[in-house]
Amino acid sequence: MPLMKSLKRLFRAPPTVAVIPLSGVIGSFGPRRRGLSLESLAPVIRRAFKVGGLKAVALAINSPGGSPVQSSLIQRRIRALAEEKKVPVFSFAEDVAASGGYWLALAGDEVYADENSIVGSIGVVSAGFGFPEAIRRLGIERRVHTAGEKKSFHDPFQEEKPEDVARLRALQDEIHDNFRAFVRTRRAGKLKAPEAELFTGEFWTGRRAVSLGLIDGLGDLRAVMRERYGKDVRFRVFRQERSLVGSLLRGQQEWPGQVLAALDERLWWSRYGL
């Protein structure tokens, strides 16, 4: 009998953890700029949950945020498969899991971070530029014709209108309410600070996030998973695939477009000092 047990242990497949890297700005930007979106990640998520001998799925998150819609869609797909397959999900913040990045992290049943990770930013931001004075100085006449009095909204080439600002703020408040409700649901019974402190858009280090109840602990993916499933645990990484057509289009992109895309992405990261 001891021999049989030894043989079973010898030939038993090691436990497997599927790893899904979620790195970059969240959003569907088309073939010339690839962000995190459900369209690009759905096949990756599906394959990760199909692994034989799967013990858990680990999300390696490094994102400053982006589209609230794509954040919601991605985490919802992960949660649906986790419940269908009865597989636990663990989230690990790397440099930053803020705003939409934190939204993604909450797809995990447990959330971890490095003590120096940036976590939080539970809020909504909209930024842009206005050029009415430049238009006047250049002698350019702006011509906009609409059917529907609300169709021309927040035009950057016109003076900012109080009614447009109020409308934008109402949209932001509604999205912020949805974000807060999601955090309350996923961190039910774990939040340790007043909502007036947590939901201002402020962000914190991983160590502080633990004390606020925003995450469950400090630790990196490999160490936590080895502690949970044993030193023989096997990791299988599933990444987004770049299509040949998309790669060719990106290669043909003119340099001004590349510069603008890089600047826009740089702004997302720079909000967190990165």
C-alpha cells in the first residue's frame, strides 16, 4: 500500500495556475494602438480557463486605467468563467492597478500587491484641451451644423459652456456611482475606511491599501501561488496575440500618429508618477 501511494504521487500531474498578464491602458483603440479590451482578451481568458489540472487563474495587473466599459466587460467575463468552472481567481498588482486597473483587480477573489505598488484611484476623469483663442488669432471660422440641439457637445474650438460641463459632470457621477457600487460588492465586509476617504480618486501604496481593505495582502504572484499550491506548482502564461494585419498597420503608421499615441499613453502612466 505505501508503494502504491508513492507511485500515485510520482505520476500525479503537478497543480497548474494559468497566468493572464493585463498590462497597459484599458480600451479598444483599433489596429494602430492595441489596448486591453474584451475583444482582444476574450480568447486569452477562454484558453486560460480550459487548462487541464487547473487549480487557479492569476491576473498579473499593470494598468493605469482607461475605459470603464472595457474594464467592466473584461472583469465580468473573468468572473463568469470562474463561477462556471469553479476556479478561484487571484489578482496581483505590479507597478500600478489604479482606476480601471483596480476595477480589473477586483475580478480576483483575493487581491495582492507589492508594498510599493500604486493601488486605488476610484474615480472618473475626463481631460482635453480648448482652442477658441487660437482659432480667433488665426482668423479661422468654425462651422458646425447639427440636427439636435445637444449634438454639438463640449466642442474644443468653442468657449466652454456651463451646460456642457454640467452634462459631462452628470455622466461622470453616474459612472463613479457604478464604480463605487462594484467596489462595495467585491470588497464586501473587507473595507476598513470611510467611503468619503476611499472613493475620492486618491491612490495609495500597496502597504496602505492593505490597511484600507482595498487589497488582501502583500506578495508577488509566484510566491503566493507556491505557498497556496505547493512548490511544484506549474505556471502557464496566456498573452494577447498580435494579428499580422494589425502589426503591418502599426508598422505603416505615420510618425505623428505614433508620437501622439505614445504621448497619450504616457499621460495615463504619469498620473501615478511612473
